[in-house]
Amino acid sequence: MIKKYIFLAVSQIFFPFFLVLFFIASVVLLISIAGVTLVVKMNVLDLGQLFLYSLPGTVFFIIPITFFAACVLGLSRLSYDYELLVFFSLGISPKKILKIFIPISLLVSVVLLMFSLAMIPLSKSAYSDFIAEKKNKVDINIRPGEFGQKLGDWLVYVNKAHSNHYNQLVLFSSDGLSQESFIVADSGEVDNNGGVFELTLHNGDAYFAQNSEIKKIDFKQMILKNEAGALKLNSYDLISYWKSAFKGDTSQARRFSQAIMTSVFPLVSIFLIPLFGIANPRFHKNMSYVYILLSVGIYFLIMHITSQNIPFWGLIFLPILWLIGSYWLYRRFVLKFY
């Protein structure tokens, strides 16, 4: 009965928090996905599919923070409603309350590990493969008369468009300040030639600026080629995907370190739940919101710093030191008085 009562108090906070954060993240996600339509033509179903591919990465960061906050605030509300004092008067110790949170925290961390090590890499691969498949079909969405449209590495402006045929094209590409390319053509068309994306231009001028030199080329026909894209990851090579983190790939090592440290956050913060949630309302002000913000901010700040500089050492020491430090605070400020 105590377990159900505490879970009810936690769930009443968790689900509203989760839905609010999920809604905000979904709006941001939809705005970012909408940017893809500037290059590739997509209908509502395609956008929905991309949204589903992006969900694992979004939910992954919402769950640990929402879970930790809901546990602390649920316990804190019971404290300041004098309900925990009733539990303690009946002989229920903080240790028994802590044991209630351990299985659910372990379950949340296991789920987060599944998200970070499997679902997120696969969903990102599916996302990029879906975009590559659209590009392979040469379903390019270049609208006439609009600026800032991208086609591969090129910024493109067209005056008229019909299907994949364009009139009066202007293309610009820049590799920093050292090399810039500028092309003007009367007409052009897009094609997919054996997996190679081709933009064929007719009757134009090309200007290539490199360092202090500018070269001009007059052409009757110019073909710009770019590999359309291929599948990158399948469900059976996840081990190979993460193995590169241990072979000198610093960016992959950073991703691996952040994935593990984020996943274990609910478990290694288990002692902070009673530390921040249990209080005597006669002698303490309710500072649980401040404690949550500080602890989450400090943990993820240290996680970011260590993953950038010492990913594997940080992966080992941050969770261990965080767990030991929170246990020491729990013994000093909770077990000593309750």
C-alpha cells in the first residue's frame, strides 16, 4: 500500500511534466524537420515518418530529468503535506522508502540504455537513409524566385522551374574564404545516374575564386555530380558502430560517454531522491525545485566537460563519485534525523 501511495504521488507529477516537455520538444522538432522540405519534396506522411525517426533522441533526454524531478517533487509534496511524518511515526524508515525507488530507477536506466545504444543510432540511420532515398528519387524541391535554397553543397536560385527542369540558374558554393565558386546558367536539369546525383547546366559562365585568383569558364554544358547517398547502418552492426569509439574516433567516444552517463543518471541519483524529498515542514522551507535544478545542472555540466576531454575516465568516475557523494549526503542529512 505504501508503494502504491508513493507511486501515485510520483505519477501525478511525472506525466504532466513529461507531456509538457514532450510537447515543447515536439514543436522544436517539427520546426527543424520542416527545414528539410526546403530541399526535398515531402508530404504529411513523410514528415510524420521523419518525426517518428526523431522521437527516440528527443524522449531520451526528457525521461531521466522528468523521472528524477517527479520522484523528488512527489516525495517532497508528501513531506510538506505531513504525510511522510505519519509514515515515520508508524515505523517506516527512509531506507524502506528508498527501496521503493531502486527497482523503478534501475528499470528506467535499462530502458535509457536501450534507447541510447540501439534505438537512437538506428533511428538516426533511418532518418538519414530516408532523406537519401528521397534524394535518390530526385524529388528535389527547388522553388522559383526564392533565395537561400540548398542543393548539395550549392546555394541555388532559379527563375523558372518545371518538374526537374530549371531556367536561369544561379549557384554559389563556398569553402571558407579561401575558395568560392559562382555559376550562372541559362537552363539545367536534375537527374539520378546510377546513384550519382547530377545537375546538368547549359550555356553559362563559371567563376572560381581561390586565394587571390579568379578564374572564369564559359561553357555550353557543365555537369555537377554528387553521390546521392547510401544506407549507413543496419540492426546487425551496432557493435561495429560503437566499436569505433574505442579506436580513436573522438566524436564517437564522446557520444558513447554521454549516452552511458545520461542513461545511468536516474540510478546514480537514487540517494538524492530522499535527500531532496524528505523534510520536516516545521523546520525547513520547500527548496526541492532549487535542488533539482542545481543537481541536474551540475551533473550534466560535468558530463559535458568530461565527455569532451576524458570521455572514458569520465564515464567511469562521474557516476561512481556522484553515487558516493549523494550517499554520504543522504546518510548525514536524512538517516541521521529520520
